[in-house]
Amino acid sequence: MEKTADVLDKLNAFVKSETVTGTPMVISDEITVIPFTKVAFGLGTGNARGHDLVGIGGGISPVGFLVINKGEVSFVTTGGKENISSKVIDLAQDVLHKAFHKGKDEDDGDQ
């Protein structure tokens, strides 16, 4: 089944650890965000009247973000496709607020 081997070789070239664990985004000296996705594939092979048949399906879905902030690690889930936009916006706002107001919130609490 040469076609099956070809499909598996191409799939192997596509699905790497970098597909699941995205490139870390360094927001500031203290904040790093790493995106995570779920990769799922199905593969079927067969033979009909001397012909090799191959079927494949799959998808990539966002799962969440690993946030490292001042040495503390948290995982923010996307909550599914319908919520990903709002989650990304909320996360971006929170990260940017913390990056640009570093130390200011702590100073305000002392007054």
C-alpha cells in the first residue's frame, strides 16, 4: 500500500510538537504566553478491485494558553471555538495591562 505510506509520510511532516505547542510569545521580561492546540486525525485504508484506497480527515482546534507571569504559571482555556475571540482579547488586555502597569498597582496600594 504505497499510497498509505505516502499519506503517512506527509502527515508525519505536518504534525510536529510545534503544531500542538505554539511558539512562545514574550510579552515582557516577566510575561510569556504559549498557545496550545489539539490536533486530531483519522485514517482509513482499503483495497477494492485491486485498487488501494486511502481516506483521511482531521483538524486543529485551539485549546488554550499557558501564561507565565512573574514565575507563576496558569493555563487559560479557550472554552471552544465560539469563545476563542473573547478569550484571546481578554488575555491580551490582561497581559498588556500587567506589562505596562508593572509596579504601579502595587504603589497605589501603599497610599
